[in-house]
Amino acid sequence: MSVSENTASDKPTSQAPSALASRDRHRSSAPVIGLTTYLEQAQTGVWDVQAAFLPKVYFEAITRVGGIAVLLPPQPVSDQIANRVLDGLDGLLITGGKDVDPARYGQEPHPTTDIPRTDRDAWEDALLTAAIARELPFLGICRGAQVLNIARGGTLHQHLPEVLGTEKYQLGGGNFGRVEVAAEAASAVGRLVGTDPLEVAVYHHQAIDRVGDGLRVTARTEDGVIQAVELDSVPFGVAVQWHPEQTGEDLRLFSGLVEAARDYSAAGAGR
């Protein structure tokens, strides 16, 4: 083999480490976001089994704004397990789903309240409590806002139609309602989505009643239903009652979480 042939054959090899390093640097800058999941009976093909799953719109929203999505199915949990899970995350997303067990806020279940998913309740409460302790950025969506409020000692209205005389917040049949929310200017939600009336997708028959310790209401609908709360004692602790994942063209709340998670990762917080 000639010297020229040998040199030519070496070029791709000499360039490869640089290209790989560039790719790895790009990947390492993307924060890892943990998303909690459902655990329900599910059918696929010939199978009808208990399965953990999450609608694609949730994790697609995270990946579209530069995050890496990791799913966190309900499972036995302790403080040690919750902290071990969070060791591998830069941010946490508590997703929507079934009603939280009313026993967690000292009430008997309303006839319309879902059968409790106590394993998911315990899992998400432990993750969220540990995230707050280490100031890991988090975003709660619908059920997630309620989980946060209950974790901070708050309560829920178990059936909004009895409080407001309208079913506009949960039309049923998988059809999302549309309502306008107004966010406070001096809030993370206001900074992310603005303070002009914003039309959002809703699907909830419950809502926050007594606000939990340390939480601040930062968005409501015109009839007073709480639509966002924030925990001011952490750098990014936001929860909304509406479903931002249903509005694919508006990912600002997810961008806020991912940016906060990127800052958390860069600072080495909690590591």
C-alpha cells in the first residue's frame, strides 16, 4: 500500500472522534425529564393486561423543545427509591389521569370520583416531595396540579358541576373543553404564556379548593376556578389545571420546564 493510500484511509478514522465528541456534547446538553405514567388495563393485539402507558403528546412535547423524555411508571416507592430515581433526572413532569384518592385530603369520595389508584398517588407524591426538597424543576398538568396541592396540605372540589352549575370543564367522551385563563404578570406562567386571556384545553371535573402551604395561585378562569399554582420557594415549581399538551403549536410551558432543567443540570444541583 502506498503512503498516499494509507493517508487517505486514515482520514475518516482521524475525523471520527471529533464528530462523535460533537454529537455527544449536543446530546449531553439535553436535560432528562421524567414523566409519570398511567397504570391501567390496556388492550393491544391479543393482549388485555395491566400496562403502564402515556399519551404520545406528553413526551413529544418534551422532545420537541429539546428535552429527553423518560417514562416513570407507578411502582413500590420509598423516600430512598424516589431520590434514586431523581438522581438521574433534571426535571419532573406529573401528568394527567384519574382522580386522586380523597382520603389523602381527609374527605369521603363523591359518587363521581374515580376509583382510587393508590399506587400512582403514592408514587407521584413521593417523587414530587423529593423533587421539592432538592429544588428539581417540575411541572404538573391537570391531575399533577391536584397532586401538588394535596402534597402541600390543600384540598379539592370533588365535582365542579355541583359548585358552578356547569359541565364545561369536562364535556365527557374524550372531548376537551375550551376556556380562557388569565395569568398573573408576576409569575412563571405569566412570563411564559403572557397575561392576555389565553384559550386552553380542559378536561377536569375537580379543581383546587383550599390552596396548599406555600403555593400561590397564578391563573384563574373568569368564574374563579384555579387554573395554575406555583411554589415560589423553588426556582421552577409550576402546575396548571389545563392540558397544554393538547395544543401542539404552543409549547411554552414545556419550554419553561426544559430550560429550568437545563439550568439545574448545568449547575450540578442535587448531584
